[in-house]
Amino acid sequence: MRLQTQENKTAQIVLDLLDTRNMTQSALANEIGLTRQALSSKINGTRSFTKKDYVALADFFDTSVDYLMGRTLDPWPVDTPQAEGVAS
């Protein structure tokens, strides 16, 4: 059941990202190397997102896999490097 919940989160996040970019599922599928039918099946929950899918989506949307999986609310985490000479 937990996997299904994660898949639902991912599907909703992908739909939200598509909406913010005014992009269709067909266009996204083409960009990440899936057929429209395969992407639609993953979004509808009849197929699971693979590791390869997560990486392709994260690369395309310039976000983290953790965000796509619903593990963080920050879609674009920023590394905060410390200034030189500052001890951690």
C-alpha cells in the first residue's frame, strides 16, 4: 500500500509540474523517452515509475528525485556551501 501512495504522490507532482509549464503529457513523454501511453499508465497508476523514469523526470524538470517521490516539499533544493574557513 505504501508504494501505491508514493506512486500517487509522484503522479500528482508530475501533473502539477506539467501544469506549471503548460505542457502536455505527450510532450513530456517525448522529452523523456517514453510513449504517451506508457507515461499515461504511470500517471494513472496502472504501471509503476522506474528508477530510470525518476532520473529522467528529475533531469527534465531540474528537480530532485526526492521531490518527485514526495519525500521533500522543496522542488529545487539548493546546496548551501559554507564559506572558506568556516568550521562545521
